[in-house]
Amino acid sequence: MWLALAVTSFCIAIVAKKIITSRRSSAVVVPVSAAAKRKRKRPPHPPMSPGVPLLGDLPALLIKGPLALIRDHYTRLGSVFTVRVFHLKLTFLVGPDVARHFYQGLDSEISQDEVSQFTIPTFGPGVAFDVDYATRYEQIRFFGDATKPAKLRTYATLMLGEVESHLARWGQSGTVDLKLELEHLVTLVATRCLFGAAVREKMFSEVGVLVRQLNDGMRLVTTRFPHLPIPAHRRRDAARARLGEIFTDIVRSRIQQQQQQGGGTAATDDMLQCLIDSRYKDGRGTTETEVVGMLVSALFAAQYTSSSAITWTGARLLTHTEHLRAAVEEQRRIVARHGGHDDVSSYDVLQEMDTLHRCVKETLRLHPPTLMLLRHARRSFAVRADDGREYEVPKGHTVASPLLLHNRLPHVYEEPDKFDPDRFAPRRAEDRAGGALSYLSFGGGRHACVGEAFAFMQIKLIWSHLLRNFELELVSPFPRTDWTMVMPGPLGKVMVTYKRRPRMKKN
Ligand code: HEM
């Protein structure tokens, strides 16, 4: 969702300048109290690349790719460093030790608002960064309530219906673009959980196209110039307006239906109903505009982050046969334990799929939803390095947490570039893989993703169904990453051959 913020910063970083310092510092963040500030000399600002005007590291980015480039900055400058683009200062905090301030700092000190305004044309009025922090905080709580285990149990049943009927259309064997298939499936599943069956039937194809146009309108240039008159922005605005009309009709008719039935909470199973029934702390209900905005935001979040994650999971599993075999074996065991093929997609059984869970988690470690997350320093704060050096990140800097690098730090993860789901198994306690702020694919601290359980459930439900029913083989090369997008997914087609398996049996 507002992960979108992230990639911008990377681009900013690469248009920044050459690096002068070669100090290495992994750090601990220390807030500077006013009294402490008065008593002692202020620490220096983080090391900064003085750089060449404008282009800076752009050539290096094109040659090395983004991960290698940020890694290079990190190796030369340490875990806290600043790059500069024109008047803009971007300070990177790399690693669990320095990430605390980024993720746990108060919004009055380190905020999302200033760096997230570009999402307003996408999500629309009355929600996310169009409202003050207090309102947004409550709206996020509504999402949290709509994705509690009790709700997820219902969604699992709805999801399964969609997955089964979609995959029933596949033949005995064939070749498909897995990326396209899974994107479609994720939209089906998300639409069903959000809006209910009737709406899903009527609106699916149009809503799917409109959400894709919203995503396409969130480009790198958007982050700096959200209203630039380019075709992608015009399509985004038209798509948002049309989604607004469609969803307003849906919300109105649901409320009318509820009133005709004498008010009270309807016994409907979807997220729309949860959002209509939500109440702010002062007792007021959600407005029509807010519900529409939250639906757009949820659909956007559920669609793009999840469909990339689910395709990457397939690409990783199909190129690592030992883990693929282990995941299929787990399905056999679960089918045997639960007495039959058709009873194994309930929310509770999905929780038993530890092997698959670790495969998805490891995939997301290597392919986080975005390069980096951003914040704006509303106040200066100090960051102390492990080597004792202390820096002051000044008020006004943009602060970046580069997820991609963070998730692959060698002092946290053994062989960090290797796909090794077992690193998340309990026995691997020697890895710091489970440590605080060591895994950031769903963010952390104050703004950790509230859709994580929903996303895991969706991905596991779809993949467990595929593993039980099909033998799959990747026949195109392992996909490269599409770094041109704010939320970079697999680039190009992901071609897979499939063959139906005989039904797995109970013991
Ligand atoms: C694989 C799927 C997903 C991934 C990888 C993901 C990742 C993230 C990340 C990294 C953040 C932190 C953003 C920041 O700190 O600036 C976040 C926040 C958020 N996500 Fe997700 N997300 C996913 C799916 C979802 C879904 C399905 C929903 C809703 C149903 C959702 C709702 C949210 C919300 C509301 C926030 C904001 C939380 C806050 O600011 O307090 N996400 N997500």
C-alpha cells in the first residue's frame, strides 16, 4: 500500500553523489533529549557523499543494479549515511540496531505524512494520508479488526471457493503464465473477501482493470510529481473516479439493505461490512467516502503486494527442488492427518503448514514488497554506532530503511543471498533471523503491516492448493525484478508447465 513511498528514496540515492568517507559503523539509535543536547556538543551529521552534480551514482545503478549499489554505500559509509539530491537530504539507517528510531519513533518525531502525500490521488479523499494521524490510526485499527482470526476463518472459506473454481478451468496438463494466473486469482480472492459474492460476480472484470490502472499510475516520477499531466496519471485519476462511483453504489446499497432489515449489524461475511460497522473512539461511524477510500486502499494493498509475493514464491519453489519436495510432502502429511483432500484449507489447518509458511517468509525476505520505506525527520535525533560514533540526523532529512539490504545483512543471516527457508525453523537459533527488526518485509514497530496474517493466509491457501493438485515446472528463466515500478514485481512472463496429480490420500 503506502509502501510505495519506498522506491523513490532509492532513486534519490542514486542521483546523489560520490562518497568520501570509508568509515564503517553499525549503530544503536539514541534519542537526544533537550537537556542532553544543552549539556554537550552536538554530534556531527552522518557521513555524506559530496557527489557530483545531478547524475551522481546513476551510471553505477544501471551497471550494478539497486541492491549492489546500496550495499556498496553501506560498505563504504557504514550503517548510517546521508546522500543528497539537489536540496534534499536522504539518510539511510541500515540494520536492526539502527532501525529502532525509524520503526519505533513517535510520529511527532519521525513521520510518514510528508513523504506520502503522493498516494492521495490513488487512495482518494478521507483516508490514509489525506487525513490527520489520529484519524488514520483509527482507520488502520478498522483494518486490524477486519483481519482478526475470527474474520480470517470466514475469509479462508470464501478464498477456497474462488481458488477451486478458477483452477478447475485448467486442463489435465498445459502451459500457463503463472504470473498472470496468480495475479488474476489474487484479485478474485481479494474482491470476494472485500465485497461479497454478488458484487464480485458483477464487478470483477471492471474492478480488476481499474485497480491495475491505479497501480500503473504509481510510478517513480509520481512520488515527486503526483499531478504531472502524463497519460498514466490521467488513467489513474479516471480509474479512481470510476472506482469511487462503483464502490459508492455498493456501500449505499449495503447500508440501505441494512436499514430495510431494521438496522443493526448485518450478518454479512465480507470486509465491506466490517468497515461500515466500524466506529471511531468518539462513537461516530465511518462515512461513505471513508469506507470507499478504505476499500480502494485494501484492494490495492491486497492485490499488488500479495500477487508479487505469490509469484515469487512459485519461482523460488520451482527452482529449489528440495524445498518444493518438502512442501509437497507436508501437504501429503496434512491430507493424511485431516482425513481427506477437501478439508485442508481451513484457517486452522493452514496454520499447521509450517514448511510452506517458511518458504513464503523466506521468499519475502529476498523479495520484499519495496526497496525501502521512508519517513520525514520532524525533529533531530541522534544515532550511535557500535564503534561509539554518534551522529545527529537533522530535522528535515528524509530517512530511509532499505528493506532489500536490511533483509540480507550477513551479520544477521548466514549466506544471506541463499534461498533457505529452514533458517526460520526454531532449531536455527544461532541465526539472528528471528531477532527484533531483523526481518522487515511487513515493516515493524508502530506501522507494522496489519494485513500480514491475511496475506500469509491468501498465499498459503493458493500455494497449498497448487501443490496438492499439480506437478509444476518452471520453463522460462528465473524472473528478473522490475525495478521501474514503485512496488517492483517479477519482470515479464513466468511460464510454467503443469500436470494434474492423482488425488492425495488419507492414511
Ligand atoms: C504480501 C503482502 C503484504 C506485504 C509484503 C505488506 C507489507 C507492508 C509493509 C512493509 C508495511 C509498512 C509500511 C511502512 O512502515 O511505511 C505495511 C503497512 C500496512 N499494510 Fe501491508 N503488506 C501486505 C499486505 C497487506 C494487506 C493484504 C493489507 C490489508 C488488508 C495491508 C494493509 C496494511 C496497512 C493498513 C498498513 C499501514 C500500517 C500503519 O501505518 O500502521 N497490507 N505493509
